[in-house]
Amino acid sequence: MQLWVGLGNPGALYAMHRHNVGFMAMDAIAEVHDFGPVKKQFQGWTQEGRIGSDKILLLKPATFMNDSGRSVGEAMRFYKLEPEDVTVFYDELDLDPFKVRVKRGGGAAGHNGIRSTIQHIGDAFRRVRIGIGHPGHKDRVTGHVLGNYAKSEIEPLTDLLGALAAGADWLAKGDDARFMSDLALRLQD
């Protein structure tokens, strides 16, 4: 089994924030791959399903971003998983909007949800970093991250989430390079 975690903040107020793109990714994957019903567990919401022959548990922590690691750690320990079995989807300021990069390990780069996850499970998990772009000045970062996607961004966001979900089978198989290549092809105009 693999644990895929989307980072975000719970509640309707935060639903369309750039900081919630991890939650959006979980919803898209669950829909495209026909995952089971939502359950409340591990201080969050889970859905079980399969992508190809791989069993996947999707998790959206309800602990708020800065304490996401508690939920992730609880689910990981319950299923006796290793950090290598965990993939975390989250917003990345240092990537252009709608660009995606996958990597294993590393630091938090100022992301409090990742910092919390590292505190609870170590840093060996896989990260799917979804670009939201930098607003240009550090004083505008909080408003940008905790701001809603603009109307002009909804179509590219929808395209990205659909492509990410459609190519998720490569992630499930552990072929990160093929996933990124597939995603780039799907998003070409």
C-alpha cells in the first residue's frame, strides 16, 4: 500500500486557496480513478482505491497545514508503512504556476506543512511539488499563498489537475520521470 497525502487547510473558506492545491490533487485523483467513499480517520479524510494494481490510500489532513505531519504520521504507523511509501502533494512557491516536479527527500524550503511532515516521519518521502509561482516580493507571499486562484487561472488549474490524475499510474509504479514526461505531454497546447 502507498499513502498519498494532499496538503491544505480544511473548510470552505480555504477551498480555492493556492495553498490547498494538494487537497485539489487528491480530489482529482479520487474522481478519475473512482476511489471509495470519504472516511474520517487519522485526523483527516481518507479514500481508498487502486491505481492499476497498486493500492493507494489518499489522505487530506484536517489538522491545518502547520500540523499536517500528525495526521500523516498516524496513518503511516497504522498501516506500518515506511516514509518511502508516502507521497505528499503540495504548493511550491519556487516553481512557475502549473509546473510540477517530483523529488524524494530534502528540506522544507519554508513550507510549514512539509516542515511538520518531516518532524513526524523524517524526510525520505516523495514530494509532488505543484507550482504556484512567487508573487515577486517576500512581503506579498502570505497573501499570494493564502489567496484564491484568479478566474484566469481556473482553466489551467483544471487542466493540470486532470493531467496529474490521468498520469497518476506512473507515480503509483514509482516511475517519477515518466510521470513528469507524461504530464508535460498532456499539458501541451
